Amino acid sequence: MSPTLMLAWKSVNNRRLTAFLTILTVAVSLVLLLGVERIRTEAKASFANTISGTDLIVGGRSGQVNLLLYSVFRIGNATNNIDWKSFEEFSQHRAVDWTIPLSLGDSHKGFRVLGTNQSYFEHYRYGSKQHLELGQGRAFNGLFETVIGADVANKLGYKIGSEIIIAHGISDVGFSRHDNLPFKVVGIFAPTGTPVDKTVHVSLEAIEAIHVGWESGARLGPTPTAEQLEQHNFQPKQITAMLIGLKSRIQTFALQRQINTYPQEPLSAILPGVALHELWGMMSVAEQALMVVSGFVVVAGLLGMLSSLLTSLQERRREMAILRAMGARPRHIFSLLILEASVLTSIGILLGVALLYGILALAGPYVTQNYGIQLPLVMLSNYELGLIAAVQFAGTVIGIFPALRAYRQSLSDGMTIRV
């Protein structure tokens, strides 16, 4: 260790309280900066992995963001439906490996109801091609059975065997409820951190059954009972959208073009990844705002360190003068104060990184369970290391200002007692 660095360390150690507060300021600033960056990165990854392993999403003719919103995020409504014959035709296409039909339109206490079939349980993927898993119970088999998402179960207190009433349309009001046809909860999905958690899943046949007598959009007169409806075999007439998995991704663009030019009805086929990227780009303002705020916090922390160094410099005028009297040259004083600022910043960075990993270890499982954002304890990325290097550089530059001030102080000024 060089004499100047040793002297800087002893000087910092001699002012423990002030140094600790300065270090803590830098550490907290760095935790916020890296924390926002880590959450931003993982939130983007989680957003991109809302749906995985699906090659095409098909719906009525509309923009790709709108189609993505209602088919994947259950937000909004379709501009038009897909005829069941069209679904069957593309399901049997030579390039198609599997299809998942989706039927939306009803709700339950603010949660969307999704009609689908067993392919949903077999082929729907999220994250890194993760399968849907049932935390409790089983998939639906009967006409009036439902599998609910984890958020639906937690917020409404439902368990296996609970009965729920589905409402016609998005508004869950008394006159729109199918109150004579309760559904029994037979399964609850394990948390996924995706819109699956906020969805009530029923069969396509159930969607058709509960709308018998509602053809005009409202209930007119008495409707059949559950026992009567279970005696019939219902065939869907229309669906809202469908997810397609291909045997080979080489066929993606060819099938997309074929669907978009389908002569029987106007359809749109979109690539989920491209649509997700476009949707995330629309929210980039919020992403950038978070980074700007965290950047200002770091600047505030560094300015706090500058204020502390300048204040301590006034108290150390005599110390500087003694060092000069003992033979220290102005450049030694200059180097000493820059090293002090660098040492304080380095310790603050080390403490900040330690605090960051501690927070991730404690809060990571909670964030994953409640918000679906994975916060793994992984090594710092190159970008994060770049941010740390920038903070270290800025902290060292901050030390130049008090160093210049001490450099200009004369020996006589240091030895003069000011009243």
C-alpha cells in the first residue's frame, strides 16, 4: 500500500461517523440504481415470456397489439370472432402441430372467463417454455367445472369445491349473471406471474351452454337448467382467437401469409415476439423515467459526498497546513483528497452491492409470487458493471473539487487562526 493511500485510509478512519454517512449515501444510491436496472431487465424478460412456444396468434382482422392484448393479456375485446370451421381447417393444416382455441366475453367479479379445451393444459407455455401446472385439483371434465388462476383463488378465497357464478360480458352485475348455472372449482393453477393467474378457465362447450337463451345479448325469459343442458352435446360456433404451434418454424411466414389472405373471412395472424416487442416499446417512456429518477438519486448521493468533503475540509485546514509544514507538496495534498473520495466511493459501492444481493435474497420470492418477476441471484451483468464503474469514476471526479481547494490554500492561511 502506497504511503498516500495509507494516509487517505487513516484520514477516513479518523472521521468514522462522517465517512460512514457518506458511504451509506453512496450505497443507498447504488442499490436504487442497480435495483431499478435489475427490475427493469427482469420485468422486460418476464413480459416477453408471458407466452412462450407459440408461433402464431390468430384472431379477427385487427392490429397486432390489440390482438395480443385480448388474446394473451385478457385486456379489451375482439373486433370480430373466428368461425369454428376456420379453426378446424387451420387445425388440420399440414404445417400445424397443435392449436389452442380461446373464447372470451364473460367475466367473474372483475376476472375474465376463458373458454378453451384440453389443448390449453397440454400446450400452453410461458416463461422459458414452462408448462402450466395445477397447484391443486385437476383439469375440468364436466360441463360446469372450472379451473381458476392463483390470483382468483387468493383474492376471492376460493378453494376446490367452491361454486362461482359467471356474468355475461365484462360488467358483473345482477341482471347479467348466469346465476342458475353455477360452476364448481375443480382445479387451481400454480402461480405463473402471467394473465393465467387472473383468469377463470372453463370448457368451450360450457361457454355455449350458458348462453342458451342469451342469443340477443340478454336473458329473455326462463333458461334451461344445468341438468337439461348436460343432456346435450354443444359444438362451438365461434371462438375469439387461437394459438398455433408449428411443426417447423420455417413454415411460420408462409402460414401467416395464408391466414392473412384467407378468403373465407378476414383474419390476422401475428408473431407473439414481434407484438410483445412493439407493446413494450409503447411503455418505454415509463422505463426511461425510472432510470432517470434512479440516476438523479445517484447524483444527489454524490453531491452529498461533495458537501461532506468540502465541509470536512474547512475543519481540516490546520491538518493540511501541518502536512505542508512537514514537507508534503501541494500535489500530495491533491492526491490525498482524491484518494479519500475514491476510497469512500469504493466502500460505498461494495456495501451497495452487498445490500442489493441481500434485498434480492429476501424480497425475490415475494416479488416472484405476487408480481411474477423473477429476481435471480446472478452475477452482475456487463451493463451493471458499467454503471458501477461510472459511479466510481464520478465519485473520484467529485474529489477533484475539494482537492483543488486544498491545493490552493497557502501555508500561512492554514496556520492562521480565524475568529
